[in-house]
Amino acid sequence: MTKKIRMGMVGGGQGAFIGAVHRMAANLDGQIELVCGAFSSNETRSIESGKALYLDPARCYASYQQMFEQEAQLPAEQRMQFVAIVTPNHMHFPVAKMAFEYGFHVMSDKPATFTLAETLELQSLLSKHDVLYGLTHTYTGYPLVKEARQRIANGDLGDITKVVVEYPQGWLAQAPGEDNKQASWRLDPKQAGISCCMGDIGVHAANLAEYVCGDEISQICADLGSVVEGRKLDDDGTILLKFRSGCRGVLMASQISVGEENNLRIRAYGTKAALEWSQQEPNSLIVKYNDQPIQIVRSGVGPLSDIANANLRIPAGHPEGYIEAFANIYRNFAGQVRAKAAGVQATAVEQDVPGIKEAVRGMAFIENAVVSSQSDTKWHTFVIEPQNITL
């Protein structure tokens, strides 16, 4: 297959933030073409958003249902091959479910669905349909995050004994205005689900810890809360972690930390060495020892792992960051789509994309964190099963 991979989009219309980021990331490598979309629940706004992106007016749809039905009727060489879901959380499941049923691959924004029960149903549906599923846990796309993961997997740090991962933001430190679309749906339980902060950014921190360490959270002790008066959902939280390997950890996520931007950071301490990576300085990986000087590993400088090199884009000294990491996920997923269409196995690099396993663990993390925070019991076993939760 020599043509571009054809993408549709649900959500991300005029005034949306993350939809534009998805489009930029998908377009960066020239391998993916946006061919259609249902960009808003408002029919007029949806069609106008598509026209503003210079799409064929006939493929600017009033609803996602109409898009799937009509795209499926097009010749195979014209119809979209996968859909990017960039709606508020409550719409992720019905869109993905219908996409599966019509034979379209899915790339979804996180968290995967509104509830863990929905994600488990999505997992079951995926096993019955011959389609692919990807999830945009963007931070796993950074080259030096992949380098950190590889070094831990190689045993360079020894046994991992402590992990500290934090994601502070400050944009919700005060009550937002009524016209703040991004804040309004994230703070609304009917659209965001049972959590704002943990569902929005805490799940990224948990995913990063599991990805980098190649380990899984097995127990948690959570303290979530709302600092701004009147909020129904959490805007701040701290969680103690235990991993299957026996490693202990701390996760802090906050959206009321005044002055913070997107300061995602992870530190992993082993019996031989430690490493540290920050999203606001993504081209540096700091490696620490007790008996040697600190080492700073830089993107594109010196020997790096094959997986890190495969996700580097530009020469050393030229900053690459969030959009490039996001684009790595889209490029690798496009490789999966291309390989599947050709009937061949995707490469290891192409397969390095968060999928349904990460989707299930992400939603389980959110629900376990809320249940733990509401309980007086200190430690809760991390379970992958729906739980009774009240707000």
C-alpha cells in the first residue's frame, strides 16, 4: 500500500483544543490524511467545522452515526480506515463501539471510556472484530521515555525500589469562567465521569510509571479532594503505590498548583542507579549514581536504544517535544493499519502504541483511586472490575 492512511474524526470541532493537536500530530509525517469527520454534536457546527478544514463537503457529517453509515458504503480505496475519537469522555464508548461494528480501526483520546465497565465491554467487542485500537497516552511517545524504559528493562538500574511520578498543573486553581469549554466538561460528572484530576492527568502519570518501569500497580492508598469550593469532582490528589515487583511509589496529580504548567516528571530509583525525566525538559534523561557523577543523556547524542532512535526525528540540539511525541503514536499506529491491510506483521516499533490493555488499566486506576479515597481502609488491592462509586 503506497497511499496515505485515511482518517476520520469525531469531535474536535471549532473551539476545541485537543482535536487540533490530534490533527497536527496525525499530519506531521505525511502518512495520514484527514478525509471526513463529525466534529460536533451540533449538526451545523459539525458541518461548518469540516468545511473550515477544507474537507469535501459531502464528507462533513452531521453526526458520527451518519459518518460510519455513509463511509462504510464508499469503495474500500476511498473510505476512511480509522477514526480518531476526541470527544468528552462520555462519548468515547458509543463512538468506538459503532466504529468496531462497521469495521473501522480506532484511535481514542484517553481515558478510554466513561466507566471501567464500558472499557471491559470495549475489550470484549475488540476480540470479536478484526480491527485495531490505540489510545493516546502521549507521553509514552517521547524518545527518552522509551530510552528510560529500555534501560530499566536491560537491568541498568538494578531492581527498581522506588518510583515517584508527579503531574502538577495550575489552570484550575480558581473557578473558571462560564465560557471555558475545556474546564466546563472536565468538571462535569455527566461528561467527565467520576474524576476530573485523576481522570484527566493522574491516569497519564500512572500509565507513565507502568510503561517506564515495565511493572504494574498492585495496591493503592489514595487521598483525592476538591480545593475549589463547589466542585463535585477532584482537582488534586496524592496516591501511595505498590507494584507487583515489590517496588513502592508515590503519585501526585494536581490542577490547582498555582504557577505549574504541565510539569509531568518521573523518578525511578534502583539498586544500581536512578533516572529522572521531565516533560518540560524532554530532551534530557538524567541518570544518577552513588559512586559516579550524574550523567545527562541527550536526544540524538551518543548511543541510544533502537526504540529511542526509531522515535527521534531531528538532529541533536533541535528541540522536539509534545507534538512530535504525539505524532510518534499516530505514525506507529498508521504503520499497524498499513501492515494489517497488507496482511503482514507490524514491526516492534509500530506495535509500541498504547492499546486496549492500557485502556483497561487506565480506567481501573481511576476507579480504584476514587474508591480508595472514599474509604478509611489504608491499602486497596488494584482490581480490574467495576465498583460501586458515589459522588
